[in-house]
Amino acid sequence: MPAYIQGRNVNLTFRPPNRGPVRALYGFDIDVNEGEFLSIVGPSGCGKSTFLNVLLGLIRPDSGDLRMHGKPIAGPGTDRAMVFQEFGLLPWRSVQHNIELGLELKGVPTETRHNVSQHFIEMVGLSGFEGHFPHELSGGMKQRVGLARALATDPDVLLMDEPFAALDAQTRDLMQVELLRIWQEARKTVLFVTHQIDEAIYLSDRVMVMTKRPGHAKKIFPIELPRPRDYEMRVTPEFNDLKLEIWHALKDEITI
Amino acid sequence: MTDQTLPNPAVPADDAVTRETFVERYRKPLLGALAVLLFFIAWQAVFLVVPFNALFISKPNLIFSGLAELVVSGELWADLAVSAVPFLYGFTAAVVVGVTIGIVMGWRVRVGYALDPLMTVFYASPLVALAPLLIVFFGVGVSGKAIIIFLLSIFPFIFNAYAGVRAVDRLLINVVRSLGGKEKDLYLKVIVPSVLPYIVAGARIAVGRGLIGVLVGEFFAASEGIGYAIAKFGDLFALDKMFACILSVMIIAVVLTEGIRWAERSAFPWRVGQ
């Protein structure tokens, strides 16, 4: 039986004008189980964000086979939603209307939209900020809106492209705790791209390490730490052993 | 070593912090008004030294009494009302046509490449010199003047809308596409709202050019209107009234421009400080 999300030999080369072609993904294979939290770590430019965009349906691969529920990915669809590193909030829309964007595009009636956005505003802890505009929010709050917007369309898979990279270290720690709480509540399959090994271990069921460009999976680490996880877990020997193992797999791929 | 917990100082309430005074708060408009005032005083004062000849020049006290006369007699309002008609037609058409051309040029790369040089040539060309020809083509009535105003004020809308589309955040386009948005949604949800501030900024420039269009049109062919009044009073050597009319056009230009600026600040708060 094929995996929930299955990629086989996915290849993608960028051909930017006036420059040589860049191979982003080469022989990329992936299997994601339903409901699991899978993190992807890899050196900068290895194609991990590119892969999320391919899975989202914004970029078409040159060759290879990428399926979800056994059906090939043919473009954007409401079964997948992305949380972007730079938030991607529409600056002229309030928190509530940003969250309702996906529902609006689906043609959901106003009243239903309102109920759904209220539900997710509460879930991400933004009650009282419905009418605020993005420029009035902190980075952490902006990403809560980004998360609520992605969840509001009720996707099966949540794609997160370094969602906390633009946040300061403490906000990031708190957002990780929040994300785990929300993930446990919403039960989505999550693909999470990050540079931080800590973050990947703390959140995930499995961590996939990618090679340098052209990127493909190098090693996959199951994370068998018990859930629910808490901050203290990050200083246990088990956690640190995993961190070291993943670092060893990753460091050979990094060039500076 | 043991942990040290430090004591918390008492924090004064927010209203204990001194408020800024009236002058501090309105420093910017006050200084601007002061400069205008000084300009008029200097103009008036020059003629304490230089001999004054009403045939060649006027001075503020005469201009203001001339303005008062025109206001009381109702002449000024009548002329302004006449001039407003072609301005409204020409300017409205410039907004609609200019914004459409600019957005299409920005979003359809090939259209942009094709039209950019042509538009730049038109923008740089002395369209005012074509005014007599346009009056011949389109008549001495409202339409001829509206066309001149349209041609003068359309370019800021084209170029600003064009620049605005090219400055659209690609991330927001991807956001809407990823949530299932179609081409139409990209226009309505992202492109138009992000271009809007650019269009309003363009309107600020276009207003000035449009007002020039009003005057030029009426210089060549009119029997009423504010531009006609300026030319008429000039021919009659009634320089106080001529300057009064010029002054009223300047006031209108300032009011419109500042009005647009105010609208920008209140309608696009996220752009403040950018």
C-alpha cells in the first residue's frame, strides 16, 4: 500500500534567465504517513523549501511521481495549506479577514466563514485581535494568523516552511509549544522545514536529513520521545544523543 | 554562587509622562504656514524699497482685495464652476483608462515591454504644444478641454499603476494561488489592493498636471472659466485680479494635493512610514 504522501524520483531544475540552470531536486524520494509530524532539515539551498512548493502545487517538477491519497499532485488544492516563513499576510486585511481568505476563495458563505474564523482565532490565542491589521501585530502574532489561515480551510496536510525562522528565540520556543498543542487538537499531517535540529526533534515523529543541492533524502531519524513533550525534555540525554546523531548526518552536507 | 532575584522599581503611570504641547504637535503645518506668510510679507515689503507700478506687477494687499471683490461678486465661483466640468470629465477618464493600462502593462510582461517606450515618449513630449491642434480636432467646447486634461493627467496613473503592479509582493500572489485563487482572484485580492496606494500617489502628481490642462485649454479657446479669467485680466492689465485668480488655482491645487495625502494616510495605514 502506498504511503499517504509518496514521492518517487522527483527531479526539478530551475532555469533562471541569463544564468545557468540550477538543479534543485534530484532523485528525491519521500514517504509520509497520515497524521504524522515529519520535519525536513538540510543545508541552505538544498531544495527543502522547493519541495514544499512542489507538494503545494505551485511548482511543477520536471519528472518523477508525487502523489497524495494515491492521486498525483496536479496543482494547488484545498487538501494542502502552507504556513510561510515571511507570514504572507495581506496588509490591508484585518486578522479576521486574513484568516477567512481561503474560505472566501472557496466561496464559503459569510456567516460560516465568520464562525470558522472565530474558532481558529480562539485556537491560536488571538481573541480580541480580530480587527487588528498585520502591521499592528508582533511577529509571533502574525505567524499565529498565518497558522489559523492555513487551518481554516481544513486541509489534510499542513506544510510549514521555516515558519518560526523570522521570530526571536523566546517567541520561537513558545510558538513550538503552541504548535504541538494545536497539532494535537487539529490532527493534521505536518511537513515542517527548518534549519534548527532542536526544533525538528522537539516537534517531530520523524526527522529527514537532506543532502546538499541537488537535494534528496539522506537519512531518516525516528524520534521516539514520548508525547506530550515539554521544554524540559530538551535537556535530557536522549534528546541530546539524537541531536548529535542528526548533526553528524547534516554537517557533511554543509558548506560555508 | 546562588541565584539573585532583583527588586522591581515602582513604575510611574503612563499619564505622568509629559504630553507634547500644541506647538510641538503641529510643528510641521505651523512651520509650513509660517513660510507662506513670510513670503507674502517679503513680497509686500519689497515695494517699500522698489518703486511700484501696477501695470507690471501686483502686491499682496491689492491681490487679496481683488480676490475679495471676485468672491463677493460671484465671478470667481462662476469661473471655477465652468472650469470644473472639463476637469472632472478629463480627470475621471484619466483615472479609469490610466489605471487599466498601467495594471495590464505591469501584469502582462509583454504588454509592458511593448508599451513602455511609447508611453515614456508621450509622457516626455510637450503635450501642451499640441493643445491648439486638439482644440481644432475636438472643438472649443467641453470635450476639447477635457481631452487636453485627460492627456496631461493620464501618465502619472499609467506609470504609477505599472510600478505598483511590478512591486506586488510575489509571496502574496503565491498565498492566494496556494489557497485555490484563480487569475481573477489575484487581481481582486492582491494586485488591485496593493496598487491602490500607488494610484493615489499618482493622483497627487496628476492633479497638478490636470490643472495646467484646464488653464492651457482655456487660454486657447474659451469665453469663460478660470483660465480664461486669468488671460482676460492679464490683457486688461488688471494684475491684482489676475494674480487673485492664479492664487485661487494654487489654493485649489494645495487643497486637492493635501486632501489626497490625508486620504493616503487614513486609507492605507500600513504604508505609513514606508
